[in-house]
Amino acid sequence: MELTFYGHACFLVNTGDTKILFDPYISPNPQAKDIDISSITADYIFVSHGHEDHVADLLSLAQQTRATVVANFEIITWLSKQGYEKVHPMNFGTRAFDFGTVHFVPAAHSSALPDGSYGGNPGGFIFKTKGGSFYYTGDTSLTAEFTMIPYYGKLDAAIMPVGGNFTMNPEEALIASDIIKCDNIIGVHFDTFGYIIIDKDQAIALFKAAGKTLRLPGIGDTINL
């Protein structure tokens, strides 16, 4: 599996058979100005919650890619009212897709849509595919919900926020990695705004000292999960 980072908390995972885009926020992000949005293709778009820095490009990229959008019921309702109908609503639970199985699990955060309407419960997604298993936590603080994750099976990788202030910081993400029993972490949701600027070298060293790996990809980078 490969992950391509588009900045903030937007990334695409290529499982080999399926391209899955997450939390599309590119065009409003000055740091992602070199990303050619028109070149992005996806079979699915998964949305963790309704905040603008996770859905700003959702409608335009859904229309461009004709991907199936998967999110909570409230986000899907909001998107459908804008005329996009290739959707799959979920709430916390499990669903088999053509690429594998997805467990939609809670995150400790908030959620409102750009128009101020209710964005439903924020969450994260555990993916089990032929290429491997990974967990995208979505925006979240350190939460006891993580104690449930190992019951879903062994993870090859986990993608989690490390910017602090609105979400976990590196120290909290390290604790989370212990709880979910995953040593291969990809950090997102950092350096986009002044509130979430981190010392990247220090964060990477923190994980290394604990015998774990934290990768902080540059915008446009593609890495192996």
C-alpha cells in the first residue's frame, strides 16, 4: 500500500486495486499550492468529520473523480443536498466494501459543517484490505476509545494527528500508538496553521527513542505503508 500526502489531513491510500482519498482539503491550503488537484483520481472518498479543513474540496473532488463518498449520515445528507448522489452513509459500525472491510469508530473531537449545520459524530476508520490493514484516527484527542482498537486485529500502520491544540500532540500520539499496539505511525494535521506547528525532528526522535517510527511526509510525498 502507498500513501500520498496532500497536506494537513488530506491523503490518498492506494491499496493496489483501489484508490481511497481522505478528508479533502487542498485548494484553501497555501502550503499545498503545488498540488495539481485536477490530476487526483479516487474510487472512494472517506470523510472523518465535517470541519471545513476536512471537507473544503469534497464536492469538487467527488464530482471530478466520481468516487463513492463514505461518511456519517449527517455529512452525506449535507453532500446530497448539493446534488451529489454517489454516496454511502455510515454510523459507528462495520461494512464490507469491494476492497475490504471498514470499521467506523469514534473519535474525541467536534464536528460542524461549513454552513454551520450539525456535522454528526466525528470518527476514524480501520481498513482491512488485501494489501494490509491501517487505521486513520481522524481528528481526535487521546481517548479511551483507543483501547478498543486492538480487538479489531493487528495494524500495519496508523495515520494520526500530531499537531496538538485541536488534536493529539506527538507525546499523546506516542501514548496512543502504545494503546492501539502499532509502532508504524504516519503523522498528519501539523504545521498548517500557527496553532499546530511542531518541532518535527523532536517528534521523530521521541518515537525513535521508544522503538517506534513516526513519519511526517512532505506535501506531495508518496510513502509505503
